[in-house]
Amino acid sequence: MDWNDYDAALFDLDGVITPTAEVHMRAWAQMFGDFLRGRGISEPYTDDDYYAYVDGKPRYDGVRSFLASRGIELPDGTPADEPTDETVSGLGNRKNVDFERILQDEGVEPYPGSVALVEALVERGTKMAIVSSSRNAPAVLRAAKMIDYFPVIVDGTVAGERGLAGKPAPDTFLDAAEQLGVPKERAVVFEDALSGVAAGRAGDFGLVIGVDRGVGPDKLLANGADVVVNDLEELVS
């Protein structure tokens, strides 16, 4: 790719800049595993469920999507629900408690290849933003010592405050590009989730780059990626 064709880079966070997608996967598996066992359901929650129903989506949407796949209906509740409440919001909050515990206990280091690309784009003068469904994006960026690179962060909290639809809708990416003052045609989207590359394609951005951290290149391409890489260092000229 020729970076002269683009003025902005819009990065998903978990699985693109930091390996916190793995932490999210573990937290989802802990929460859904406990929930299913508590209901006496023998069919386990798997990594395939994560990629199909949860990955890249706002937290409560991920809960709804997985429960629907198992034919389970729960009341939505409210974001103020306790993690012990058997509501969509309660389960989402329970997952977040598990995520914060793992993050605090183990910390997080950014992908070296992602750091290399970000630093190269800083030198080039490319504008950058984080676009994440997670409500933990600022905390993760601070833990990874990467927050100063990104003057614009559109995360789950910002999306909720602004009434922006979550991925696979393109709204959060479009909002980030607007805040950076860059036309969408001059912006590159970086995503590792199927819902994320679909959002990039739906927004008609200049380029959508899929980062294969396990979902598979064929699925990323089929859902909207123009190019798939295994690591962002591949894009450092």
C-alpha cells in the first residue's frame, strides 16, 4: 500500500494494537461457562462462539447474540445491574469484572509490530484514532503505555453517550474520521473482528485491513477486508 493515498489510520484496539482480545476471550469464556453450567446446559461455550457471536461487538450486543444462538431469552436490564443479576446487562457486567481482574493481575503489552507501525505513522504525520467497542479502551491504552499516540478514542462509552450504533454498523469509525477532520475515503480501517471489517466496508472507507489473529483470512476477506495481514509490521515501509 502507498501511505501517500491516506491521511488517517483508524485502529480497533483489542487484537490490533494490544493482545487484549485474548483477555476478552478468557473473560467471556469464564462468564458464559459459569452461566451455562448454572443452568445445567451441557453444550459448552467455545472459541467458535466468540468469533461468531461476540467478537468486536458492544458488550451487551455480544451477550444478546450468543444467548439467541442458544435459544435463551433474558430481560435486558440496565447498565446499572449487578454482575450477579441474570439479565443481559448483568451478564455483560459480570464479564467486565472478570476482564478487569485479569488485566489488573497480568497487565498488557502492545504487539511489537503494531508499535512499529504506529511510530512510523507518527513520523509520517498520519492522524490516528482508536475505534473500539470496549468500554475499557482508555484503561487498556494506559496500561500498554500507548494512549498518547491517539488523540481521538471512540470506545463503547463514547458510543453510548453519542448514541452511535456499534459494529458492524460503521458509525463509530465515521465519527472518528470526522473528529480527525479526514474524509472517509482517505482513512484506513484496521480490524481483527468480522464485525469490524464489515463496519469498515459498510462505511466505504479508503481501505479496510484485516489483521488475522485467529479468525482466518478467508472470513476476514469475505466480510469486508480488502487486505489481510498477520501482523502490522508487514505494513511498515
